Amino acid sequence: MPVEAHDLLHEFPEHAEKIAQLREESEAFHHLMDEHNWLDSHIRSLEEHGTPVSDFHIEEMKKRRLLLKDRLYALITN
């Protein structure tokens, strides 16, 4: 079963140019985005393959992904 993607370009398509600019110009943004993308991919993989993982662990990963997305959005909109 396909799981919804939560990458930045999917979440904020209206900010695609700004995201590309920040990714290229800001090392901090680049690292945060890489971490967010890796975490999103990992969560989706676990969910798509039905990999056994504790509810606590998956929820902690989702909270971390949301925190990263919030930090990235703040950088995008400033």
C-alpha cells in the first residue's frame, strides 16, 4: 500500500524555487533537508513493507520529521 510522501517539495510546492536556492546556498538548510528526506524515506519504507517496529519508535521518528519540517519551513519563509 502506498504511503504518502512528506518531502518538502511535495509539502510546499509553492516554495520550490526558495527551497532549491536555500539548499544550494545554506549548508545548515542542506543538512536539515537531507536529514528530513532520509527520515521521511525511512518511515515510508517501514510502513510500506510492514516492518515490525514499536509504536513508540515510529511515533518518535514522525515527531522528529515534523520538527525538522517546522524548522525548514521557518527558514523558507524568513
